[in-house]
Amino acid sequence: MKITRKEWNRELVEEWLQTAALVDQSLPPVYHKGATKQRIEIQRTLTELLWDTDDIKKRYPRWQPTSHQISMWEEVILCWFPLIGDGNDKKIVWLYSTGIDYKRIAKIVKFSRLTVSKRYNKAVERLVSALNILSSNT
């Protein structure tokens, strides 16, 4: 894949990361070839149907990404994340772009909240500089 932008900045990179995380959450799950989910329709009483919140979720259509957004997701996952380097930094960048705050990320990766914030900022800055170098070479 080719990086088509000429000038990358922090806001643009963060926007692409958030779009990629949103697309990743909307894609269907991957199943093992032999394993299938069987959906059994459960019989419910009238009162259960009245107070069920599943009907509200079914009423509104899910967000469907466009082909351009899926291409953005592919570029972020396949091209950008190898540029980050460290596995913890990749995890921090991805979790923050999904909307998880620094405090919860710190509990997941077992760092302090300040360390998570510093590592996220450094990883994004390294990503911006690497993307600018790659786009200037093409």
C-alpha cells in the first residue's frame, strides 16, 4: 500500500487511528472454519419483551464503514503498526485510539498512568516522523 499524503501531523494520525479502531470494532468476528454459532430463538413472555433492551439495539442499524475507511484500517494495521516498534507501545496506541483512558490502559499494561501517557505521545510522534519520511521518499 502506498502512503499518499505529503504532510502528516499529529491530529491527522490520531484521526486515522481512531477511524481504524472504529472500523475494527464494526467488522464481523473471525471464526474457526469448523466452529459455527447456532442461534436458538428463546421464547419470551410478554413482560420480558416489554422490558427487553435488545429490541432497542436491533431497531437502530449498525454503523457500516465505507470502502475508503476499510482501506484506512488496512493501511494503519499493515503499514503503520510495524513502524511503532515496541509491543507495549503498539498496545498503548491501539487501546487509546479505541477510546480507553490512560488509567485503564495503565492497569492493562501494568505501567503508571504518567508512563502510559509519555509512551503514547512518543509513539505517535515517532509514527508521524516515520510517515513523513516515507511520504517524502515516494
